[in-house]
Amino acid sequence: MSADNSDQIEFWNGSTATNWVADEELMDKLLAPLSRHVVARAGIKPDDAVIDIGCGCGGTSMAMAEAGARVLGIDVSAPMLARAREHAASNDKLEFIEADAQAHAFEAQFDLLFSRFGVMFFADPVAAFTNLRSALKPTGRLCFICWQAMSENPWLAAPMAAAQPFLPPPPAEAPDPKAPGPFSFADPDHLSGVLTNAGFSDVAVEAYPVEMQLGENLADAMAFYTRVGPLSGALAGMEPVDRDAAVAAVAEALGALDSGSGIALPGGCWIATAHR
């Protein structure tokens, strides 16, 4: 695996990955509407050969296999891949490999590069997409979904705002907004430029507004925020008294939004498409 992505490889083999696997059913429900939309948008054809980049526990890979595709799921997370292989044990249309898509040697035999929130973490995104483009046949295409800015995703911003008074102060120097992470493609011009510089043509980036249904109740929402979402990273390493205060503040803020049938907050995504 490429040393350039060593930080992300370490991260996705740590507690976030094991928590995601443990909460897989909750995560699948949260992301199901987005998964259905982007799989449909990708226009899967029978016998398409697909690479599912950052396939995680394999949910989107299985959905594309059900649509007739042959799918290679690639991820750096051993815990999540182990779960994906469990799901796919009897499906000969699915294969999963633990590898860094930025450096893995592909053969030009695929029709589609696909991802659901798995392409925002490359240390060198132009190099990564150049490498992934080499996996496509001359007629190959790309389709993936990624997050818009945090400001366009109140479902993530609201709990962070509630917890902010109890969190450690932010660094004096603002982080690079294009650094690997969930929002590295928040700027659509940057995203288009990455794909263009990687050699893709017909690049298009379209907005996709969503409503995120955060489980059936407050407990479901808090399980996500404290175990998997960005807030979980901010809570890690805090003193217990501060962490408890932050969690209580988030629970109070979200509880006020509970309609009795769960908590729903708006979000925003980009859907990127291109051709080889």
C-alpha cells in the first residue's frame, strides 16, 4: 500500500471501522436513499465490470451485483472488508480486495468506476484518479457521490455546533479544506479540476440535496454521532467530564428536533460523472 495514504489506512482500520461494522444496520438505513439514487444514476448494465472504490461493508457492491454487474470492491479497511466478504460468500459476481486505489495496479478491463463516499480520502487525488482511469476500457465511465461543504450539511453541522463549547479549541491555523477527509471535494470547481487533470472527459458535477433520516429515535442518532460521524473524532481523547457535557448538549439539541418518528435534517451531496 502507498505510504502517502498511511494516515487514512490507519484510520480506517481503527475504531471508526469497527464501530461502523458493529452499527452496520444503522449505517445502511441512514445511507440507503443515497445508495439507491447513485446506483440508479450510474446506469448499471448487465455484465458491466465495476470497481466500487471505498466499498466498505459491501452494500453498494451487492446492489450493483443484483443489477447484473460484476463488481470488484476495493478498500483499505480490513474490518469492513471482512464483513463485505461475509455478505458475498455465495455470490460469484463479487470480489473484494484490500488495497490502496491510488497505487494498486489495475488492468484496463472495467466499464465503470463507482463510489459512495469513498473517494474523498486520497493523499493525491489527481494521482489516484489517474491510476483508477487506467482501469477503464476506452468506453468506460465514472459515477460517484460525495459530500458538499459542512455548511450545506446541517445534519453534521448541527451536532458539532451544539458540542462546540465543550470541545478543545481549534488549531490557530485553519486546516486545508482540500486535505483528505469527508469534505475534501466540497468545492465543485476543485472536484472538476481533479477529474480533468486526471485525464477524464465530459466531467459533470451536479448538486443533489438530501434529507438524512437519523434513525428511528434519538438513541439511533446519538449512536451514529458518538461512534462513527465526525463528532466521534472530536470527542475522542476528551476528558470524561467534558465529553459527557458535549454529548449531553448534542442530545438536548437533537431531542428538540425529534418529531416522534425520528430526527431528519437536510444535507447536500455532489454527484460526479465523467468518461475515460
